[in-house]
Amino acid sequence: MPEGEGQHDDPPREHDVVELRVHGVSGAEPSVILDQAPARQVAGDASGGFHRADRSDDSPDGMTLEAYRWGDLPSGTVGRTFSLVLLLPFMLSNLAVWMRPTARRGGEWVTTLCRLLALDLTVLYVVSTAGVALDLIAWRCLGAARCRGPFDAVSGIDGRQVGLRLAVLSLLPIAAVAFLRLLGARRPRPAGKPLWVVEPLVDRLRAIHVAAALAMLDLILLAARTAGGATATSALLLTLSVAVLLACAGLLVVPGLLDRAAMTGTITRTAKTLRAVAVGLTAATLATVVLDERAWPSSAALPGYDTIATWALLGEMTLLVALSALVLWHHGRGDRRRALSRGLGAAVVAAFGVGLAGVFSANLVYQSGNLLDGYRGEGGPPLPYQWTILAFFLHVTAGVLVCGALTLLSRRRRRRAAAAVTARDFPTVPPRGVGRLRQVTRAVARARFAEWLGLLCVAWAALTAIGLATSLLRLFDLTPDELATRFLGLPVGVAGMGLALGSYFATAAVVALLLGGVFAYRTAWFRRHVGILWDLGTFWPRAAHPFAPPSYADRAVPELAHRITQLTERHAGVLLCGHSHGSVLLALAVLRLPPRVRTRVALLTYGSPLDRLYARIFPAYLNEEVLRQVGERVGWRWLNLWRDTDRIGGWIFAAHRPGDPPPDPTDPAGRVDRRLRDPSDLLPAPGERCPPPMRGHHPGESDPEFRAAVDELRARIQGSP
């Protein structure tokens, strides 16, 4: 039993109904959710728990009122918040795999490409940390370059042989991988919690990624060692390292291989064997590098490192373009009005993850070299990183221009549609209400921008070609300056300016993410607006990248289902009230309820993104078929309240706008949605100074429309007509 569960519950009431409220992302304190203070915790723990007001008799309509607060599950501590910031590219790559299209064959290949991209992110992470530890410090700073102190002498190894320096500083990339492993393993697990669901793929994926990371480190060391001539031992180790990398990729290439229940044991043993082999190869590689007393090649940079970094970045961009091409092809064959449902979200989110990982890695090497002055006389940092930073600058610039253009181009159509909505809601407008009507029309127009996200995703997915183009240019040994001056006729220094701006943008992005992590933890207002990314990104279990932050849904959903079951045993029924993302948690919890519990449950959602966002962004997992299953599980005791001014939530089955054709009367789904006019009026009520406010995405549990829906659903639970 979870800590505190059942210790403070009120006595059983067999004839009343419990109103269980679940907040959205970045939710408020329990007293705010309940609209009563003070509140006490009756189940759960400090990260997520169930709360009731001290005086349950004061609950609205005489119902027992309870709130589930889960807001600290995704980011309840400073350490976890910083983990989310540092693991952001991995989180995005994991999120992309859940955005696969509904088509079976296309969806399987999207999953495969997302997992290969996630593996390449781990490889790139090792390549960049090795670039600082091995190429910059061990080879340059402790060699001929003589960087700024204190890195011109590290623990007295600057005078030792090159192999020993490389072997000792190889511990830094190994420690970096171990650090990622530690961050990805953090989770708010309550002691003795029986409801925790272990993510099925994490162990297998973690073994594969660790094996690939160690094999890539071995490849960097052995490529440098064999540049001046290979021995039988170094050649064998090099071959085995490449074989381990190919085997890791091979386990991910076959569509559905990792997900087949019949293959679970075999794949798990194979992945763990690869990890054990990689550990042994790393130990043998370090010993070979140290004990080989032959002279090392004379070069300014670590031999082979530039080529390895080039192909790692090129492979990443090739996979991203292949993913974008695949989902764009599916988009072209499907309904363009629901473009996101064709898997475009996978390409867009993967592009963000790859872009952040690439520019963070490149900027780590770039800024470390500038800080230590280790690249003087060599034309700057390794060439592939120069192209990566420049590609980031070009992609962001083009993306901002596209977003701005789409906003301007869609403004007229959005305002025209919004004007039609407000004209039906307020057919007669007194002179004093004209200004207020304009405000409402603008709010509705802004809210309708969500319907244009599909076109924006198409444009953003197409922009991934920029990264592939810059990666291919590196293969021709061109520098950004040479391309700008010799082939484009631009003045000298233009490419360098773009490179510097891209580096500054990347540094600013890192600083902003770190500060955002701090403020999202310490400031409720900031968390409400910025912390949404963390809550949504960590909702889905890890199915692509094992170092992504752990999912909180694997605790919240079964915990909700367990609590609902308990409440139905002690009360006449449970009315589930979910706002925004809370409606998603409740919908999934309903799917887990046993049949004996479903007959005593009703569902009220408001500000819900279930159809407007989730069914389109995650079409293979939360689609209309799944939503209909939710309705059937609760006997269609389900009402959904939505407003035209809401930018996030919307209708689920039918809009019910004035002038819309009536839905099929035989279809119970057509009776779920109820549109609320927002605001209720343009002018102040008699005796009031201010007009009714626009509610937008505000919960509004005390609004008359909400209380009326509660009364109706309670009557349905109790069997009243």
C-alpha cells in the first residue's frame, strides 16, 4: 500500500458520489484545485497524492471532493529538473517514436528510424566528449599546442607518453556515459509501491546504447592508434568494435524485433552479451593503447577523429531526412487537414532533438577549444562541428521566417472564421460592447492557430534538408568560409559571422534551459508556462532512448485506477473530472478499470486536448477508436466542455457550434461534447463594473456550466433519468 493511503480517508459513505479532480500540466496546490483550504493528504506520497478538504461537508453539491496532485512526478526536485534539461535531446527523440502514423508498415519504419536516431545521439554524445577529452586535452593541450592553464598540465600526465594520456582521459567519456545512465535511472519511486510498472524496453535499449557508446570510444582510440600502422591486436580490436556497433544497429533495424513478446528473452540476452563484449573490448583497447610503445603519427589533431565525427553527424542527418521523407510521403497520401495524424509530428520533434544534440555537441567542442585556446593555428575547431553550428544557425533562421510567414498568411482566414463564431454567439452587439467583441474575436483567432500546425510541420520537416546539405559539404573538404567566398561570392567573414552567431545562440539556449529548469522549480508562474514541456515530454514511456527521463505515467495511471477502484468500494460512485492533460491521464486510467468498477464511474473532461492535439500528434495510440473505447467503458456517461477561446482544449467528437449540422442521434459519441460560449456576455451584469471574463483554458470548476454537468453525471451514476 502506498505511503499514507487509507490512513486519513473519511468514513465510507455508500450513498454519495466522489468528485475526483485531476489537474493539468503544472497544476496548482491541492487547496486551489479543491477551491477549499486547508487540504489534507489521504493517499500517495510527497511526489503525487490524493487530497481532501478538512471539512468534506463543505464540498459543492454535498459531494465528497478529492483531488489528485501529480505535478511533482515529472519535476519535483532540483536534481530531476536539471536532469530533464540535460537530457532534453534524448527526451525529444523518445517522444518522436510515439508520434508514428497509423499505417502499420509506415509506422514500423518510423519507429525503426527513431530508434536509430536515438542510438546515433548516444554515439554523437560520446564523440563530442571524446573530442574535448582526447582530441583537445590529451592530444593538443598536453601535446604541442600548450593550452591555457590549468589544462596544459593535468595530474602530471602531460609529460607521459601519448597512449597513457589518451587512456587516462578516456575515463571522461566513460564517466559521461555513466552520468547519463544515472540521470536516466532517477525516478520518484515510493517505498513499497506495488503499482509501479517497469518500462519493458528500457533494459534492452540501455544495454544496446551502452555497448554502442563504448564501441565508439574504442573506435576513436583504435583509429588514432592504427593511423601509423596496425598490429594484429589493434586490427582485431578495431574489427570487433565495428562489429559491435553494427550489431547494436542491427538489433534496431528489423522492424518490431524489440517489441515481439516471443523474442524478449533472446533479444535481452543478446543485448546484454553485446554490452559485456563492449566492456571487455574497452578494457583491451585501453591496455593496447598504453602498452603499444610505437611512435604515434605526427599531426595537429587526433588522427581519424575528424573523419569519425563527420560520419557520425552525416549519419544522423541522413536518418533525419529519411524520417522526414517517410512521413511527408505518408502525409501526401492522407488527409492534409489532419496532417499531424500522418506522423509529421515525429519528423518535427526528431528534428528538434537532433538539432539540439548536434549543436550542443558541436558547441561543447567549439567553446572548449576557445576557452583553452587549443585550436590556434589550426583554422578553428574540427570542421564537421563548424558545419553543424552553421547549419543550426541557418535552420533556426529559416524556421523563424517560416513561422512568421505562416502566422501572417493565416491571420486573415483565422480572423474571418473567428468573426463568424462571435457573430453567431453575439448577434446583437450594443455600441458599448463593440470593443469587447473585438477582443473576443482576436482571442478566438489566436486559439484557431492550432489548426494550422500541420502546415507548419510540413515546412519544418522540409527544412531538415539544410542539415544534410551542410553535412555533405564537409565531405568535399570545404570550410564555411571557402563556400561563402569562392562559390557564393559573399564577402570574407560572412560565414564566420554565422558560425559565431550560431555558437552564441547555442550557448544562450543551454543557459536558458538551465535557468528555465531552476525557475520552473522555484517559480509557479514560470513553471506554468515553461514547465509544460517537461510534463508532456516525460508522459510517454521510454521506447526509443533509454537515457531519456523516466515516464511518470507508468505510476500516475495505475495509481489513479487503483484509487478509483478503492473509492467505488466505499462510495456510490466516482465522477472523474480531468482538466487539460489530466483528462488524458483519466482516459487511460478508465481503460485499466475492471468491469465491476466501470458501471459506477462517469467522466467529465474540460479544456481537453484529447482530440485536438493528442489524437493528431499520437494517432497510433490515442485516436478516435481509442476514445470511443473510453466512452464505451463508462457507458457513455461522459461530458466534455470546451470553449472557442481555448488554445489547447477542444471538442472530442462533435463541435456543436451554432449552425453546425446536428450529429447522428443514434451515435452516443455525438452527445459527449458541449460547447460553452466564452465569455458569457459582452457587457457587465447589472450592478457589476467589469464584463464577464474570457475563461479560455481556465478550469472553471465553480462555473455554473461545470456544476450543471457535475449534477447531470452524478444523476447518471445514481441511476436517475
